[in-house]
Amino acid sequence: MAIREDVVASAAQFLQDPSVATSSVENKVSFLRSKNLTQAEVDAALARASPAPAPGAQYSPASPPSYHQPYPQYAWQQQQAPPRRDWRDWFIMATVVSGVGYGLYSLGKRYVYPLVAPPTPERLEQDKKSIEEQFDKAFALVEQLSKDTEVLKTAELQRSERLDTALADLEMTMVDLKAANRRREDDAQRIRDEVQALKDAIPKAMDSQKDVTDNRLLEINSELTSLRTLVKQRMSSGSTTGASHPPRAGTPNSSERAGDSGANATAGEAQSSVGRTSRSGGGSGNGMARASIPAWQMAAAASSKATTNGAEEGDGREQQQEASGSA
């Protein structure tokens, strides 16, 4: 155990007191023991209190024995009497004790008692109401969550239905577009085939029309030749009899009927040729003997021309029908 320096110092100071220094060592040790000092502390206090011996003390001669009266051994051990306590001390003690007790009571009532005291009915009722309110809030929250979930589910179902409808419409539109595209391709292919057929038929039609035209031109040329011969014959015969017997416009002769029967197909072209021939013939003879075509012959030539035009139009329609049929 460690030595308490303050206790040892106070004990050494006490032992150095002149009234105590003359006491025996046993009395000093017993006194220090009564003050709760350990053996080490007592030894340390005695060592500090005893003065160091002088160097010459060892060689000093022995002193003669003294016969004086020793001090009483227990005189220093008499302690002072405890002080007397009057009413003021008791009042202060009572006041302090009362204050401390009241403070402890207040603290216990305020902090300790609520922890150990059983709950009162009012507190139980209040706790019950609070718990019911919490449960009501929780139930309301759960119900609101259920409603929100139902609303979300309904909205999701509607959105899914709209999406399915939109997808179905899109598929139908795609099918219609594919069908329309296929029809458009078919129509385009058919138009291309028809155009190609027309391209192929037009040269054939032109060749056939060219052949027909050549044939008719040959016929017209032959008719013009015969008509020219007839007109020359008439001019030669009319130049001898024109002055005394002019021919009538409404009375055709046999030669004119023969010429008309040969020139029914090309009366329009014959008229121009006849006009030029008659003008040239009239220039060679006298001016009054100008030959003219009778009215009945001109009417016959006009009807033959109309017949020829109708035949040409019929041939053209037949060729177009043949070209479209081949396309």
C-alpha cells in the first residue's frame, strides 16, 4: 500500500511538537495507530520526526544518571472535550436535512414514480384512444392504397385494351396497305402489258394502214387515169359539137354513165383533176366551149366519197379493236 505523504507529514509535524517529543516511542506508535496510520507510515513519521544525531555524540562521555521526576505518560493523549451543540446547530441540521429530503422526494416523484407507478384509468383511456387513432389512420391508409391500386389496375386494363385495339387497327391497316400495294402493282403490270401491246400493235397497224393506203392510192391512180382518158374523149367530142349543140346539164349520155361508174370511189380527187383538165382544155380551144361536170355526177361523187370515208373509219375501228384484243 502506498504511503500517504500528507498524513505522514502531519504526523511528523505532530511528533516534533515539544510536548510530544518527550513521550516514549510506544506512546507515539500507539497514538499514530489510533489515527489509522499503517506501520510504514508510522515508521516514516518517526523517522522524519527524530532529529539526526550529532557526529560527536558517539564519543561523548556517559552522562550521570538523572533522578528527576518523569512526565506523566498519558497526559498528551487526553483529547479535547467535544463542543456543546445548541439549538442553532440543531436548526441548521434540521433545515439541511429537510431540504435534502424534499429535493429527493421531488426528484423521486417526478422521475422515479412515473416509471414504477401503475397507469391510471385516465392514462389507460388516453392510451387506448391514441392506439385507436393510430389503427384508424393505418386502416384509412390501407383503404386508400387499395382504392389507388384498383384505379391503377383499371387504368392499366384500359390502356392495355387501347393498345390492343391500336395494334389490331395497325395490323388491319398494314394488311390493307399490302393489298392496295399488290393491286397497284397488278394494275401497273397490266398497264405496262397494255402499253407494250399497244407499242407492238401500232407498227403493225401502221404497216397494215400503209398497205391499205397504197392499195387505195393505186386504185385512185387507175381511176384517175381512166377518168382522164374519159375527159379527153369528151373534150375531143365536145369541141366539134360544142358550138351548135351544147350538152345539157341534166341529160347524161352513155359515155358519161360509163365514166361515172368508173369514178364513183374518187370523185373528190377527180373534181380537182377534172377542173385542171377542163381549164387546160378550154385554154387550148375557144373560151366559150368550157366543159363542166353535170350535177348528178357531182352528187354521185359526193356519195361515193362519204361511203369511202365510212369504210375507212370502219377499218380503223376494227384495227383498234384487234390491237386492244391482242393487248
